[in-house]
Amino acid sequence: MSPQVSLEEIMFRTMLTPLIASKYADEFFPKINGESWNGDSTFLATLRATIDEVDEDGVRVIAIDMRKENIFVDGSFAKMLENTIQISPGDLIVVSASDTVVNKIKECNADGGYVMDEKVTYFFRNYMNVVTYINRERKCAVIFVVNLDMSKWHLLQTIMPRYLPWYYVGLTADSPKTAILKSLKSARYEEYEQLIISAASKYDIDKAKNKCIMRDFITTAKNATYDAKMQELTSQLTQFDQYQERMRNLLDKISETRMYVLGAKYDKEQNSDCEISDYVACNKNINLVSVNRGELSLVVSTFLDSYSSDCVSTVIENPKSYLYSSSKQTPKEIKEFYSAAFLENKFKIRTCAGYKVSSNYAMCSQEITAGFCANRIPNPHIQYYSCLGAYNSKLNEKILNADFVGVLELLTQSAKSINWSDFGPAEHFACDISEGFETKKCCEFPDGMLLTPKEALMRVMDEKKNKEEKDNA
């Protein structure tokens, strides 16, 4: 049934939040609780002001907006309720629903202990379409109203005894509680507000409010202090852990240094030849040049045999690579020579590299290689770029540990290496090969014969020709 009278003309629509319905009054009404509707908490205020005592289940106001939900109604009110709303003993539930749903609920069979109060529907017939079901055994009630708004929210409270009759036994027409209920019909909210304030005056809610505010303030302050001190403690513990870690590392270093000092002291007292002297004496690849104020100059003579075969193959097969642009020889000669040297390993390229080593560092030294490279191609990374590459960090570690034998081994590995993907050094190498193609005997065969690149290429070509003739014979 649609309303015939506009409630906006006769009812106050002001949203109210009485102090008696606030959290500060909860301690006085531990069993009367509830929700607001669009911020208005008058329903809870009315209950607290008009009910003296409640049983152990208490009273809870619950407002639900189900206007956009499709509620399935099949004839049984209890079953519909079970599938739609969770209700407990003591609940007073106000549901905002569509006109269609409310009309269907009116036609439900009252079962499960619920009874429809037709007088509520009749009482509000001129103002709103509403239906109420009450369960006296569970002391709960459900109110379905079409399109609940603030005026309807207030008007529903005027007949509160119809929803919860067990709490309004003996209520008289001249009772202050009745006056509160009647004031909800007024066009102005002031009368209701004053009556609620008067009802709340029996309780020292202001004192409870102040206590609660101070308690919240103190709790917040304590939490802030706790959080700050917890953060400070965490920082201090972190610093302490870091300090302990530094101390452990320092103790480890002290232990290592002490062992080194003891070993060095023993070696000094024994005055024996050091290990590095024996290593240099037995290693023909290392040529000592000079020793000046603790700095050792040396040249490593070896072969360029540490490289990536895939990388050099890529360079050789690319006719536009630096091998061809940096060489004076024909493309066929270049391809045959580099393939024989670095892919087929018919012979090896003799190389050399100069270094300086002290107790603090290892570095490249170009100026000391000249006399050693008459029949060798200088390592291009060392000679032209003073680059130790990945060996640099390993060398520093060896020097810090006074492992000079390890230093010499790493320098030898460095002298053997060529990176064909490093354009600059590799191009210099190609230029050096081209310049000494007919003069520098830098190619060594397995039988010990030293030949120039041109001679080496001719020998390889002759060997291939002889092999082919032999195979075809």
C-alpha cells in the first residue's frame, strides 16, 4: 500500500545523534545496543530511554538496506528469513525493501514462532507500507518497510511497544516514556531532543564521556610512546648486531694478520730462499727485468691460447670484420691464417706482456716489452690499453694475502688471453700480425720451428696439399 500522506510535511527529518546512544553510554546500557540509519541513532536512544531492564539476550537494533536485492519469498516466513537475514534472540531488525517484496512478505505463512502484527500495518497505512513479524519466544522482531527514510525511521519508533511488548508491560499514557514516543511524531525535533536529554540525566554520561576521551587520549599517547620506543629499540638492536658483526670481522682480520706476522717473522729469522724465487727460477715464461724500491718489473713470454673459439670463428667468417679491414693481406690469406692458428691449432702465436708488481699493486707496463717482442706479438690488452680485465680484482686479493706466486700465475694467464669481441685490442692485434707478416717469426709449430705468419701459412697450405695428394693416390 502506498503512503497517502507526505511524512515530510508532518515529521521532523533532522538527523540526531543523542549522547545516550553514543559509545560513552555503553557502560550504562551494556545489553541495549544498535546501529544508526544514515547517521541517525535515535532508534537506539529511544530504546535506552524507554526500557528499564532487559533479559540476558538484550536488545540490538539492526538496520538493513535491501532495496536493491531480490528477496526470494516462497510462502514460509521462517524459511525466507533463514535464507535472507541472520537473526538472533533479542534482535530488532528494520529492513528497507521494495514495495513488491513487502507485499509478498505480507502473504507469507507465519511459522517458526513468528506472528505477523497486522495492527502495525494498519496503523501506518496512511504513511508507509510496512509489515512486522514478532517472535515472542526468541524476543525478536523484524520490520519490513518500503524505501526507509529519515521520517519513516522516526515514525516507526512511535509504537515501539508493538515490536517489543515484553519490555513495555505496564506502560501508561502519562508516562515520561510515552511522552518520548509521542514526541517522535512532531514536526520539530527539539521536544524529542529535550526529553531524551532529560532521560539521560539519570546517568552520568558526561563523566563517562570524559573518562572515555581521556582513556583514548592516554591509550593513544601510550601507544605512540610504545611505538617510538619500540622503533628506537629495534634501531639500537640493529646497531648492536652490526657492531658485533664488525667486531667479529675485525677479530678475524686480527687473527689472520697475527698468523701472517708470525709466519713472516719465522721466514725472516730462518733467512731462507722464498717460494717466489724458486717459482721464478723454474718458470721459463717469466723474465725478470728489474727491482726498484720493492717494485718488481717483469715480462711474461707465452702463447695466445686462451680465447673463445666461437667468438674468433664469428670474426673470421665475417668478411667485414676488423681482421680484414686492418690487414694488408688478401681475404683468402687472412682467413686461412687465422683459421689455422686459432681454430685448427696448427701453430701458436707467441706473445709477451709487461707488468710491474709491488706489495701494494699489480699493473701493466708497456715500456718494458720492446726488447722481448722481437719475435712475439705483444698482448694487445696489456700493450695498448693497460687492461687487466677480470684479473684485476683477483690480483689485488692475491697481493693482499702476499701470495706472490699466485700473482705471477694470474699474470701469466692474463698474458695468454685475448678477447676477440673486444674490438679495440683485437684490431691492434690484427694490425701487428699484418705489419710483421713477412718479418716477425711469431708462429711456433709443435716441432719447435719458428716461422713468420707468411711462412707459417705457406707451410700449412703445403701440408694440406700433400695430404690431399696422398689421400687421392
